Amino acid sequence: MSHFTKVATKINDLDALSAALDKLGYAHERGGRVRAWDGSEIDAAVKIAPPGTHYAIGVVPSGADADGGVSYELVADWWGLETTLGRTQGAITDEIARAYALARVSAACEAAGYMFEGEPVEQADGSIVLIATQWGG
Amino acid sequence: MKIKILPNGHIEMLYTDAIPLREIGQVSVRRASEVEYDHARGGWTVKFTSGGWLGADGRLAATLPAGAVFRTRAAALAAEVYYLEARL
């Protein structure tokens, strides 16, 4: 019998995030300071420089998880990003979250001995579908 | 194994222990089906928690049809997974 499963993905793997940002074409670097929405500057684990704007996105710890690991959240001067990119904060963060989830899941599947049938397929609603099969299966 | 990544980065799929889902994020799980042996019919049946039975033809039936048994448990599980993943 099967179980429907939902995973609320958390950014907790900076290597997977780097892979995702590379796929999106977003320049990024470990460390750096980012201006937040209130004008303050904060230290970031990763500083993302989206193309087409001088505003940056910071990846900062959002607190310890129940298992002791660290998750991250995206902070930025979202007004600046929205007005220079012409995209909403939600659209920008969703794009990064989706790419991160794809990189994270892909790495996990490959580590477990799965291979993918073809490329990920983007659906009309913006979701991505992967079909993974096990080696020899 | 079909994996669906939603526009907001959340993931939907049938549960597997093969990949460490808890390391990826907050996991929520709910039963999708029951696969049981029907002694009267001498085979395996698939009943969905949302209602209905899976026929041997791969279609959903409101009640258990006479032919809705699978000769092997493996066949029942494979048909169940195929049906559920097609609707993710």
C-alpha cells in the first residue's frame, strides 16, 4: 500500500543551492553582506546577485532545526528587487526554491542509485516532474 | 518513482525510504490505499482511502468488481503505484 507524501523543502544544503543557482544563471558567492528591506546590512552565508539588478539576495540562517541542523531563508531589499526586476518577491523566491528542490532531490536520488528517465518536464502549472528508476530496475 | 516539484519548491510523491526525505524538509504522510488479500476471491485487492477500488483493468470502480483481484501481491502493488503516480 502506498502513502501520499508532501515535503516542505527547507534550504539546508548550500552545495545543492549553489548547483541550483548555477542552473538559474545567478552569480553567487559564499559569505558577503546583504542589504535587508529596512536598510540594515546583514552577514549572509551565500550572497546571490541576480542578473539585471544591483540588489542582492542573502541566504541567512533561519534557526536550528529539530534535528540540530541549520536551515536558511532568503532576505533582501525586496522592494528594490521587485522594482528593478519587474518580478514579485514570491516569484523570485519560488524560482530559487524550485531550482533548489530539484537539485536537492536529484542529488539524493543519484546517491541512492537512481537514474532519471529523460530531462525534468515542466508542467503548465509551473511544477516539474521527474521520473527516477533504480539501476538495474 | 515519480517526483513532482511544485512551483514553490515543495515536493509531492509516493513515500519511499530510498531517499532521505526528512533531510530535505518537513515531511507529511497520509495513507493512499490498502492492499489486502481477498480470501473469497482468491487474490489481492486495492482499495483507495479516497474511495473506490482498482480494477484489474487499471480503472477505478465504486464497488469491488468481480474481476478486481490481482493474482499476485506484486501485481497489485505495481498497478496501485502506476494509478496513484499518474494522478500526482
